[in-house]
Amino acid sequence: MSVLAVEQQLALIKRGAVDILPVEELKERLSKSIETSTPLKVKLGVDPTRPDLHLGHSVILRKLRQFQDLGHEAILIIGGFTAMIGDPTGQNTTRPPLTKEEVALNAQSYIDQAKKILDTNRLQIVNNLDWLGPMSFMDVIHLSSKMTVARMIERDDFSKRFSNNEPISLHEFLYPLAQGQDSVHLENDIELGGTDQKFNLLVGRNLQKERGLNPQVCLMMPLLVGTDGTAKMSKSYDNYIGINEDPNNMYGKALSIPDNLIYTYVELTTDIPNEDLPAVQKKIEVDPRNAKHDLAYTLVEMYHGREAAEGARLHFETTVIQKKVPDDAPEYKLKGGQEYRILDIISALKFSPSNGEAKRLIKQGGVSLDDVKITDVNYGFIAKEGNEQVLKVGKRKFALLKSD
């Protein structure tokens, strides 16, 4: 159990949080936890709809880690059941449901990556398929009687879709109830979620009350804005920084975030101590460029270690500031007299996740050959024997094209 007093724990718990409902109950539970030497049960539910985690996901995972460090019991719920329903949260259309096989694969990938943040030696991992799956149709009807349609329509995304005459399937109403049933089953003290999960968290609180349980405290964290400075971080928007990202890419992407988001990233995605945050904020105000480099270094060090962070900083200085080709740039052999397409070379080097993404980069001027930008997606050339050219894709990927 934590030896920290209530107010000290609260200071850590409140870091970055948008809302805690109700905060007075949290204080009471922390106080009782200390008195009885009983850790609080803190729940976080995740639907493994995507196998890759980015810094946006890390915000809520880091909050769960903070509770672990304070000595409380962390419970990570893999939404094996709810992922097969499809949660429309934050979207205008329903999220496609997944198969059991897809859930299992994504869940394992999620857990493997979450280990970079959570202490798995002090983590209980459960799957809500274990208790939601066996429920009978009568159980579901009984559960659905606990909520009215009017209350469901209060949820923001439902109300917007209803106002726009967009369809809402009945099964979508069951998602908040299923998530709330998780809280009833686990009898947790606290549930964590993003601001888009507020309605669902409160449903869990109400269902616990219905069953005569102590209702959970709901803690909401913000949705991290991506590197574009506008939309929430998402692979779909290509504004993300993956926690498994190559160190050089992670460093470079961190430098691309707008200055007005530097402090938000420091507060939400790093472990820089609370007492150091005022000094960091002051540095951001007077020297945002170097403050951003500090952030980039910190992120790489957190996920890849100090040596990788040093290497990423040197790589950036070499390739971007000094505009040199890095020593570890791969060589790509060409045959003299043979014709090659830039698109095919990029694909062979695996410098882009898809041909579509490579074409987008080319059209936007993100590809160059010997410092000459290539804007034609069908651009090709005939290799000259003994020739050596530098291919640059994006801001940080280089290759030497050598013709024999």
C-alpha cells in the first residue's frame, strides 16, 4: 500500500485529469484505503479494435500505472465481448464488430505493448467475455430495464445522430450496459476512461448503485490531440506517434507537434515529476524549440532507452540540421541500363506502409532524388553504371542507390 497521504495521492491522480466524479468520494476512499491498508480496485476497460498503440492510448494507461505506483490494484479489462458489439463512441457511425479471432490477436498485441507502460507483475488482466458471454437473453432484458431510451439519447453521439436522422441500432444501446455490467461484476472502486467515455462510466456507477454496491468514482482523461494540432491522435488521421515507433521516427514526429501542445504532451505522456512541471512550462514559454527536443528525447528514452534517445538526437542533427546522409542508410543495388520506378524502390525498401501512402508522399513533394523533388507517381529512370544517388523519403528516411 502507498505510504503517501491523501492529498499527495490526489495531486498525482489529478495530473492531467479532466474530471473526477465525485472527487469527494475519491478522497473518502483514499482515506479509508490508508486506514484499512486495503488497496482500491481501479478498472480500465479496453476494446482491442486495433493492434497498435500510440501515445494517445498511453495517456489512460499511464494513469492506471500511477495508481499501481500508489499501491492500488489495477485491473485491465480486455473487451472480448464488447469489441464484438461495436462501440460508436466518438464516431458518427458504428464501429465494426470484430470476430473472436481478431479480438484474440489484437488483445495479445495490446497486452504486449501495454507492458511498456504497466507493471504486469501487479496487474490483473481479465476478459469480459468470461462473464458477459454466459448471460441469458432473460439476463439481458433484465439489465436493459435499468435504463430508459430517454436517458440513452442523452449521450452526445446518440443525440447528434438522432437529430441528424442517422440510424441507431438497438444493439448500440446495450454497449454502455455491457460496460457497466463489468463494474458490477468486478465491484471496482474507480473506473478510468477518456472524456468520450463519460456516459458509459456513469452507467457503470448507476448499475452498481442498483445492486447495492459502493458506486465507482469516474475519472476522465483528455483525448490527446495528434501531431497535426487539430484532430485527436489516430492512425486514421496519420497524426500519431506509436509507442513501438522506430526511435528516429518517434524523435522526429515529436518535433512536429505544435508549440502550444508541448506542455500537454509533457503532462500527459511522460513521467516528469509534478514538482518539475512549472520549470518545464517556463522553458517552453522562453525556448520552445529546445523544450520540444527535450520532450522528443524523453519519449524515446522512455520506450527505447537512453542509448536509442542519444542516437535519435544525433540522427536528427545529422540528417535534418546538417542535411547529411546518415551512416546507417541502407544501400539499394541497381543494374546499369535497367529502368526503375521510384514507387517500386520505395516499396522494396519498405519506406512506406503502402503504395497509396508512397503516392501521397510523392504528390506532396516528400520524395527526392539527389535533392530534386519527385512529384510524378510514375517517375522512372534508367540506372547508369557506376552511378550513386541519394533517395530521401519523408524527412527521416534515406537510401543510397548504387548502380553496378
